[in-house]
Amino acid sequence: MSTAIEIENAIRGLPTAEAQAVAKWLQDYLARKPATPTPIAADIFVKWRGRGRLPVGRNTDEYLHLTRNGNGS
């Protein structure tokens, strides 16, 4: 079974007691499941947004060149 329709059809074929057990398990599972994580890229931008200051007299491109190359060359 790999689709929701296949799973639904399989559940419909279960005896009532077993279908209720599956329903309880699903409710418990959904209650324990953590919220959908934020994409990593979004976390990175949130973490660093507004932090630090650019060196005086340099623009963003110059600063990125300096940080990526270490010595600015």
C-alpha cells in the first residue's frame, strides 16, 4: 500500500474493532508528531538577519568577497 486510497480501502475492509484501533493509533501518532520543521535555508536567514554590521566604507559585495576569500584577494 502506498497511496491514501489504497490505505482507506484496506481500513474499510477491517473489522470494526481493528479499524477503531487504527484510528486511535493515528490520533496518537498525529498528537506526538512535531510540527513541520522550517526549511533549513529559512532558518539560516532568520538566524543571521540584522546581526553585525558591514565594515565602514565597504559595500555588501566587497564584504562577501572578503569573508569568502579570507584575505580579500
